[in-house]
Amino acid sequence: MTHDEPLIELKGVSKSFGDNKVLDNMDLRIYRGEALGIIGPSGTGKSTILRVIAGLIAPDTGEVIVQGVRRKGLIEDGADPVGIGMVFQQAALFDSLTVDENVGFFLYQHSKLSRSQVRKLVEEKLEMVGLPGIGDRYPAELSGGMRKRVSFARAIMSNPENPKEGPEVLLYDEPTAGLDPIASTVIEDLIRRLRFTQGVCSTYAIVTHQESTIRRTADRLVFLYQGKVQWQGTVAELDHTDNPLIRQFMSGSISGPIQVAG
């Protein structure tokens, strides 16, 4: 695949929480139309990268550039040139709201659309994720896999009055964590399908530890360790690289350059 200008680029990004330096002068590029997997041991800043990309937290130093424009501050301080949606690890649904109210939350709160118009849009998104007709249920009535899919529907929701605000990029934080193998396959298939669905994002980055998810959802991979990208390549190259970090990570060995905590 040939690449032009990155859709999203992190340049020299560092982020610390107290004395813990999570990202250390890190560079990362995401290109339009690609499926990027971000892998690495726990506690190495993978989720932090997603939150920096989404504009939910700001780096201490470095630049976040979206479609050639340097972001200033957080996403709430000014809109990016392209919409970026995020699917959180725990689905992050409001327990006291119905599925319809969760998926349509932003439109109910911030658009001029009528309630019936929003409900119609919600139902369209629920159908896209394979959950038609569940708008009146509450999150507690759903399985873990269903809650994940509802969070997908919320992430791809857009306002037809302002289509440019819709997500062109989706960020997935451990979308198959805690799911059984069958539920994981449903989620993995959905991630791929949404990428090629007209009107839904064509670009995504996914953080995952799960090997099936790595192999079924990503095209290009970056391996993060000690706050930096230590390796990058295709999924096919995972099985052939001599990089000791990758070999230890994929084999699950406790012997190697990756320091085992605990």
C-alpha cells in the first residue's frame, strides 16, 4: 500500500502521570483507509495513545496533527478537520438510559432533530451492528457482547444536519476484552464490516491483546513498549520477525527483553 500524507500523526509525543512516563517522545502515523493495530504489554500506554488521538487528553510535549492541521488543546477546544469516534473498553454506557437514549445521546442533547428523527437514526445504527429493535432495553438487560455493539452504534452516530462531524476514524480500546471466543468473532467481523460500509468510517486504530483480534482486524501493526514504537510491520510479518520483543510477546514467554511485572 502506498501512503500519502498521514491522516493522523503524533510527533514527539510524551505523556506522564505523576512520576510514570507513559509515552516517551513517541511518533505514530495513521493513514486514511488503513486498519492499524496497536499492540504491546499491559501498562505501556496503548490506551493513552488512543485518548491523545481522540483529543480527550493532551500530551505534555509533542504535536498531534490531524489531516495536516496541528491540534491545539483538547477536542472540546476546537473541532478537528475529520471526525474521530472512540469505542471504550468497558462500553461506557449510561446504565440509567435506554439503548436508544445511549446511542442517540449526542443528538438528543445537541441537535435540532425531533425525537422521532433521532429514534429513526438510532434504529439504523442498531441494525448496522446487528441489534435491531432493542432501543427500549437498558444496558443491564444486555450481554457483554451486545453492550459492546451498542457502544459501536453510538460511536458511528452522526448528525445528518452536520455530516462533517460524523466519524471518519474510529478508535477501539480492547473491544473484545472479557468476551468469549464466539462473541469476540462477532465483534471482529463487525469491526471489519463497518470499515467497508458506505457512510461509516474507513479508517481505524485498535488496541488489543487478543491474538484472534490482532489477526482478524488489523493490517498494519505497531508494537509499543517503554513509551515508544519498537517495531512495526504487517500481521503476516508477526510470524517471521526475529525481533525479540515480538517473539516474546506472541509466545507469552516470561523470558526475554520484556520485563514481567509482579
